[in-house]
Amino acid sequence: MILLVSLLQLLMMFTITSSNVKDIFPQIEGYQEMGELEIYNPDNLYDCIDGAADSYLKYDFEELQLMRYKGNKEQFLKIEVYKHADKDNAFGIYSNERPLEGNWVDVGAQGYYESKVLNFYKGKYYVKLMGFKIDNIEEFLLNIAREVADNLEGDNKLPKLLTLFPAEGKIENSGRFINKNFLGYESLTKVFTTEYNADSKSFKIFITQKNDVKSCRKMLEDYFVSIKNDTKNIKEGFIYVKDPYQGEYDILWQGNIVAGVIDSPDAELNKKYLEKISKNLK
């Protein structure tokens, strides 16, 4: 009896999951689904995208749902919906693959079209559409992408932490999210970065947000130990850092936020931008 109840519960869970999965993919006039819906998890993602799987797994990948469609003659459409643990990680893989300059399209939080491919990001999802031998393909893919986006949970906004980066000198669409091992250090995780060009100098700003002040201190202490800096110098405000690989630079620690300017030898410029971030936090 217990076994029968367990089997029924499992069947109900499968039915609900299948229904929800199916709702993501639209019915497309003139097209038929090719075969069954394909679902991949972290254990078998390599079977689908062998060469790229590692990149997705670094961003807390949870599930890939893939559907293929066939139209008249040789028309073909493929939709891939990647689900990640949270919106920051979904943005991370999306931003890792998007170009600096692209043909941006209005779908989800942000999307772009290039050469028969349309990719976009929304909430926990990174979605990729690819078409073949389709008339007016950009418009077609955009319309389908918007239908898919409407079926996905989450808002159409980029991560909030990106708003803390100063506008002056910022290179548009250079924002990235590094989930693990920023600068090669295990202690530096969940970091947003943006490229800058100001005063004829190129540099990068990073910002990370932790749950609380205690977590920030722990992260900085671990980082200081790994670069052999004195942890006694860690206090809220501006902190001098001497990194064997990044050189000398200042870090701003304010509340549960830590920010820094790297790849710039100009100490005054670095301080100026950290002060801008500090003001953005108030």
C-alpha cells in the first residue's frame, strides 16, 4: 500500500512538472515539434553541449529544456532554455557570451540578435533561439522569444547591483558576473565587474554584496591571508591592498558591500571612483 501511494505521488509530481515544462514552449503556426522535449541536468549536460558545459556549470546551472521545431521544406527552429540557481548566475552566463557591441533587441531583461541566433536573459533563465532557412528570421525569432519570455518567471530587469557602478567612463554592456574564484581566489565569489575608459586610462571596477557585515569581514580576511596582507588593517572604509598579481590598490568596504578598482596604476583615479560608489550606496 505504501509503495502504491509513493508511486502515485511520483506520477503526480511528474505530471505537474511535465505540464509546467511544456507551457514554456509556444505552439508555432506552420511548425511542428520534432520528437520529445529534451531535458538535461548538471550530470548529463555534457551530452548536449560537451565543449561548453563547464562554463554553464560554473554558474550554478540547474536544468536545460530543449525543443526543436520543423516548418515547411527545410525550415528549422531550436529553442534552448537554461535555468540557473538565481538571476545573477543566469546573467553571468548570458553576459559571458554576449558581445560588447550587438544588435540589441527588446525581450526579457536584455537580448541580442546575430546571424540566425537570438539570445536573451530573464530572471533565472538564459534562452537561446536558432533558426535555419526562415524568412524574415530576425523578426520571427524575436516574436517567438517574446512568447517564451512571457512564459518564464522573473522580472525583466538586470541585476540591481549593476546600478552601483559609476556612469562616467563606463563601457556599455561590459558588465559581467563571476560566480567563483574571482582573480583566482576562492574567497572572492559572486562578483560583478565592469570595464572603464576614463582620463585615457582603461581599468576595471568590481563590486560584491554579501549577506551582512560579518560575511564581508570573513571574505576579506580570507583574501588577505591568501595574499599575505595583515588582517589587522581590515576595517570599514578604504583599505590598502598589496596583491602579488594585481599590484597595489584600494578596496572600499561599506556595510555589506565590497568594491575595488583594478588594472589601474592611478591611485587618485581609483579613489575617485570608489568615492562615487560610496555615494551611490547612500
